[in-house]
Amino acid sequence: MKNFYKKRIVGVIASFLFLATIPLVAMAGGDNNDEKTYCKTKYPILLVHGVMGFDELAGMVEYWYGMPDKLVEDGATVRSAKLSAQANNDLRANQLIEQIEEYLADTGKSKVNLIAHSHGSTTSRQASYMRPELVASLTTIAGPHKGSPVADFASEELPPTIQGIGFAVGDIIGMIIDLFSGYESLDQDTEGLVAHFTAEGNAEFNAKYPCAGVPDSNDPNARGADRETFIVNGKAHTVRYYSWTGNKQITHYLDPVDYVWPVLHAINKHYGMYEDDGFVGVTGSHLGIVINDSFKWNHIDETNQTLGLRDSSSADPKSILRQHANRLKNVGL
């Protein structure tokens, strides 16, 4: 009988010790959420905003609403770029390169992972083409790699007087956004911004800054290369390409901004583009590995705006970005 109880006691102690080791094993292992390393990429992440964008507005609202904190919680090193809110691509690309260099100096790293939304996508493409040795990967969200019919409409259909007023108002809005972001002296160029996204302007951009990640065809199933290698001072530097986008317009009836997208969608349809996120065409957003091009998001849901209002059945943009950081981590980026 004594032997029986002895065995039972030994068994309980052994079980207790085994269970006690589980957390220790998890801490020493791979991608456990409790370790806070799920998003710990080799290279820091730089988020790049689009038109009328900011890093943080009035110290309260992030362009990437709640997304940087989510990444940092799980081990990522993250910063949000601050470029001119309304400007031509050349100006913004040079601003971005300067900020990449500052970021790398601060972190002691050699490259960044760029994750860009909307106009930030072509800005990041140009910066990557000009300085590929600074970029490990480029991920674009609703990137207008084939331009935007909305820009053609503004250039072709609006009377010159209305265009002039629109450009002036756009510059003023850009200055206000930058002022409330804490940047008073950034240049604005709404006219150059619109010209960049017209069919003609986009064709010139793609010829000057070609990208293997952008499909040559407009076929919805066409895909570009998943990476591109550049030679700088005799050394090879490879940039990996990824993308995703939404394909809806109104996704939450309490979000007042949602009612802009059906209007822009109608303009896109007028020019023969039938599937978009309310602004950017789905097919034209493809770059490299297309993670998904049918999220139930409109153009600002993609950055978790307005304040996270979206279709309740849609994917969480914060989770998608978090998963992508882990994807970058797992391929050594």
C-alpha cells in the first residue's frame, strides 16, 4: 500500500514538473505571442502614407490608426514617415529617402522594410529605385501602379478655372494637415500630384522608374516578379515585393467618409475601371506577391480609418499587417 501511495506522489510531482516546464519551453521557442517576437523583423519597418496623409494629426490620430502599436507590441521596430500631404512624387521620394537615412542612422540597421499606402506606394517605388541599397522589401497597399482615372477626370473634364481653384484649395489643405502634424514648412504641389496619377503621367513614371514587381499586362490574373535585384557600386541588392488591397466602397454607414467612394467609383467606371476600393483599381494595385486583392475594405479602411469603422465581417487591417510583419520575419527580412 505504501508503495502505491509512493508511486502516486512521485507521479504527481513528475506531472507538476512537466507542466511547469511548458512555459519555459515556449519562451525558448519560436513565434509564441507571449514572447513578443512575432513581428520582430530583421530590418525596421517604415510606414509611408498617401495623399492628404500624416504620421500623427494633432498628437491624437494616427494615419495608420492603431497599427504601429500593434506591431511594436509584438517586437517590431516601427516608424511612420511624414511626407508632404499634397505634392508631386519627386518631392515626396526625396523626402522619403532622407527619412530612411535618418531612420537607419537611429537604428543602426542597413535597410528598411517599406510598407506604403496609396500615393505612398509610388513614392516608395521611386525611392527604392533611386536607392535600392536602403530597401529590403516594398509592400504596397492599394498602390496606384497603373494610375487613377480620377486624376484623368480632374485633368480632362474640369474647366481650367475649376482646376485652378481645386489645386489652390488642395495646397491649402496640405499645409493645414502638415501644420497640425507638426510640420510647417513642407512644400505642396496638388497640380503635380494630379498629373502624376493621370494615364500620361503614370506612363512617364513607369518608364522612368520601371519595376519588375508591376505586371506588364492589365489582366486581373497577371503578376509581376516577387523580387528585383539592383547593382549598386558593384554589389547586388535585392528588393522583395508584396501587395494587397480592398475592393469595396461603403463599408460602414456611420462613417461619413465612406460616401465619397461611390462618387469616385462612378468616375472610375466611366473610364472603364469596374473594380476598385473607391479610388484605386484592384488590377492596378498588384505588385509582386499579391497577398489578397479582395478584402472587404475601401480606400481608408486599409489603414484602419476612419477610427476603425468598417464592415464587421471584414478582416482586421491591424491583424493583416501584423501577419505580414511575421511573413517578412520568416523570410529573413
